[in-house]
Amino acid sequence: MSAAPATPSTANLADFTGHVVLVGAGQMGGALLRGWLFHGLAPSRVTIIDPRPPANIQAVIDAHGIALDPVSPAIADVLIVAVKPQIADEVMPLVRHVVGPQTVVVSVMAGKTIARLEQVFGATTAVVRTIPNTPAAVGRGITGAAANAHVNAAQRSAVERLLAAVGRVEWLAREDWIDIVTAVSGSGPAYVFFLAETLARAGAAAGLPSDLAARLARATVEGAGELMYRSPDIEPATLRQNVTSPNGTTHAALQVLMGQQGIDVAFMEAIAAAAKRSRELAG
Ligand SMILES: NC(=O)C1=CN([C@@H]2O[C@H](COP(=O)(O)OP(=O)(O)OC[C@H]3O[C@@H](n4cnc5c(N)ncnc54)[C@H](OP(=O)(O)O)[C@@H]3O)[C@@H](O)[C@H]2O)C=CC1
Ligand SMILES: O=C(O)[C@@H]1CCC=N1
């Protein structure tokens, strides 16, 4: 994970007044912490609960004098739970004591439903269920967020500001869309990295030295992503067409990728499989 967002969002947290408790300062929690500090959140506003933060996050915690695992933390205005879903049922009851009437509980955990969070933290507790993605580490993530009926406007705004420190935020009208959001953008970076891997392998299989093929593939994925980022008014299909000469090389490749055994068919199946897995994990 990088030291600071390379292309920061426009969030400004210098005047954020709430107390933020972050449970789990790993990949995702650590990215959030870095984003908050980068955007001016006062370190005194943050408490971390994590028995073993990774060394790079421990260094950030130490450098900013952030409270880590205090014996009796103050009630949170925003409690963010960012542990692995597999240990969530064990960890969540241990942090119930930081939840009060003013707290909004935010989960970034895959598969943990609002109903489950209400069960642990109280039926009338304000809860936001989110699914971010790893480009959050460079301030270029996107987070889907679904709120329960107890989240008030001020809480929604506070949560949005904290999430916006690591990228864009999409509020979801329906919680069940989270499974599809997880499949598309939560898991999505893995598909793009796999594209870089497989493009490199294909280049090597076609006869290039493998290190050259890897450099070409990597730079192509980086550059195409950046081009799309810097062309917000141009549809991806147009960017694709701009590469594709009539009956040229790209056309020949796309005939394969868009055919019966093609990548778009594979993607339909992949997204369906990931969304199905997200529903299976729900609890
Ligand atoms: N990675 C991704 O692409 C995405 C992840 N998510 C969600 O984010 C959540 C976190 O994932 P990720 O950041 O990748 O996981 P990590 O394992 O990197 O981070 C989890 C952190 O929680 C710590 N932890 C373990 N036990 C406790 C405890 N009892 N109390 C507090 N903290 C504890 C872990 O420590 P230790 O390592 O020592 O166990 C670790 O530092 C998951 O629920 C995942 O579903 C959502 C979207 C995308
Ligand atoms: O693979 C997973 O289950 C998590 C959720 C989204 C990204 N990683």
C-alpha cells in the first residue's frame, strides 16, 4: 500500500468533528486511515482497535500518536468495522461498548448484512453497509453504501465524507444490490490484475521474452485505466473503438474476445458467480 493517495479525492476532513473508531486496520482499514489523515482528519479524532496492525499501519499510528486499543474508548460517532467477515461474529460483540445512541456503525465487510449488524449493535442502531475496493489505497476506490432507516442526514454526511477520502461513493437504494456491487467493483480490481497477468502470458506464449511481455501488459493496463480516468465524457466503448481499425489487428482479437467463448460471456458468468457467493456468505 502506498504512503499517500497518488490522485487524491477532493475530501476535506480538517473540520470533521466526530470521534471515529476503526476496528481492523489491515488493507482496507489501513487505506481508510491513510486517506483520512491525508485529507486532514485530526489524529485525535481516531481510535484504532486492532491487536496486531500491519507494520506499515503501526508506523502511521505511531507517527500520528493515534489511540490504539485503549482500555475504555469513548463512544464513537462513527464505528467502522473492517475485520475479515470470518471473525466478525467474534469481534463485533467485543466493540459493542463504543456504540451509543449517536453512533452510526459502518461495515466494509463482504457478506455481513444490515440485519446481522442490527442484531449485534441493536435494532434501532444506525447502520451503513458498504463495499469498497482496494484502489482506495491510492484514493481511487469506489464504495457502494446502503443505509438502514435509522441513519439520519448528519450521519449519512459524516459517513460519506469518511468514505470519500479514499475515492467515490455510490449510495444504493437497495441493500441487495450490494452482492452485485461486490461482484463488480469490490472484487473487480482482481479481474483487471488478472487481465494484466493473462495478457503477459499470451504475449510470452506468442514468442516474446516473458519479462518484456509482462512490462507491455502492465503498462497497457495502467495506461488504458488512466486514459479512461482522464476521459470522463468518453464511453469505454468509444475508447475501444478508437483503438480498432476496420478489419485490423484489434478487430481480429475482439472477434475472439467477443465471440461465443468470449470474455463477455465469461464476465456474465463470473459476476453471477461472485454475486451468488456474496449471497451465500450473507449473515
Ligand atoms: N481486500 C479487498 O479487496 C476488500 C475487502 N473488503 C472487506 O474488508 C474487510 C477487511 O479486509 P482486509 O482489509 O482485506 O483484511 P485484513 O486482514 O488486511 O485486515 C483486517 C485487520 O483486522 C485485524 N484483526 C484481527 N483480529 C482483530 C480483532 N479481534 N479486533 C480488531 N482487529 C482485528 C487483522 O489483524 P491480523 O492480520 O493480525 O489478523 C487485520 O489487521 C473484510 O471484511 C473484507 O470483506 C471489502 C472490499 C474489498
Ligand atoms: O473476495 C472477497 O470476498 C472480498 C470482497 C470483495 C473483495 N474481496
